[in-house]
Amino acid sequence: MMRRPVVAGQFYPSSRDVLCSTIEAFFSKWGEGEGEAKVVIAPHAGYMFSGETAGKTFAAARIPKRCIVIGPNHTGFGARAALFAAGSWYTPLGEVMIDEGLASSLIKETPLVSDDSTAHLREHSIEVEIPFLQTKRPEVSILPLCLKYLTKEECQVIGEAIARVVNGAGDVLIVVSTDMNHYESEEITNKKDGYAIEKILSLDPEGLLRVCEEKDISMCGVIPTAVALHAARKLGAKEARLIEHTTSGRVNKDFDSVVGYAGFVIK
């Protein structure tokens, strides 16, 4: 099946030309060259709020032809770990094929993941990342994985299964979609996000899950991030780099209720 976009014209432009120019403008704000990466972590709000941070982050990494894109499940539909395992996704930039080989391999590696497209049909967290990948690598294929709540043990099992799939497949980038703390003051959000950022930079998935619970950090993609950190460690990652951290207050000047956005490259 072909998945049609559900937030084009809302979270990002629905016009191909406008979307292209918007993303290229975001990329141009990154002044350094791209580097090798095992994992990219980027925000998924409307582009007017988080697009610049996402653009800088994707601009900092080389995008290969195959990407596993992991996002949180905001809608509640579908399995706890749901793969969109066959067909394609469509955005204003064109059609993106699902990497059915990666899907088959991951399903064989762990029974925790399911072939379940229903989790993806109304979910925005993965969709908003795809145009960035298409712009840098027009021939990219993707494997979307949408996650609900998982235990810390399940995060490790799925993360290490992804690492085995990547090891067997060659040049594959793991992309994580997450925003940071939600709807508190900028002062509180900066403090809470700082705790989470520290754990990501330390490549510490268990610590990230723990600090988000203990400090009440409403990071919507904490589960996808923990899964990816487990994968990164298994793949031999040595370094995580914070590309940018900001909040929605930068745009709307409402500093009493902000959402935090951060971008990372892990290599």
C-alpha cells in the first residue's frame, strides 16, 4: 500500500517547490560539512518551530540509501512496536519505497516487532522527517517503526535486534524522531532537557529512561531514543554530538509554555 501524507500543509508545506526551498534554507544554516553517523535524532514539530533544528541536524550527517526511522506513537493505534513493512510512503517530494528487506530481517530478529500499518496511518512523528531524507538522498528507502510504551528490557531487545539487522545490511542510518519536554516554562524546560541531553550524550539508554521518569520529563520519543541508543552502543558508537537545543519560545515568544527541540548526531 502507499501511505499518503496526513500533515502536509499543516506541519510542513504541501507544495513541492515551497517544501524544497524551505528545507534547503534550513540546510544552509549549518556551516560545517556532513559527517558519518550511526544515528540521527531530530525533532518533529511543525517546521516553523523545529524545522531549523531538524535541518541543521540532518545537514550534519551523511544520509545513506537506507534508513530505519523510529518515532513515538501519539495516536494510540496499532501494535506497541509497529513496522510499516511493505509498500511506499508519499510526500510532496514524491514516493519513498519501504525497505522490505530490512523489515523482513527485523521481524525475524525479534517477535516484539509486528507488521502493522495501522499505527502509522495518522501518525506525524515519522512523516515530518522523510522530506529531509528525500532532499539529501532522493533515492532513499525507509523502514518506519512506530513505538508505544516499552519496558527498559524491551528497549534493549529491540535496539540490539536493530543493530544486528544494520550489521548484516551494511550502510544503514537509524533516524529517531522526538521532541523534548512539553508545555512548561522555558526555564523549567531547559533544566529538564539538560538532564535528558546529558544521558543522550553519554550514550546511556537506561539513564535516559530513568531520568525522564524521575524528573518528569515529557520527552515524547524517549522510548525510540532509548532503543536507538542501545542499537548505537551495539554498533560501536563512541560519540554523540548535540547539534542544537532550542524551544518553541524562540518562534512565538511565549516563554511560559514551551516545547523543547534538540538534534543529535551519533557516530
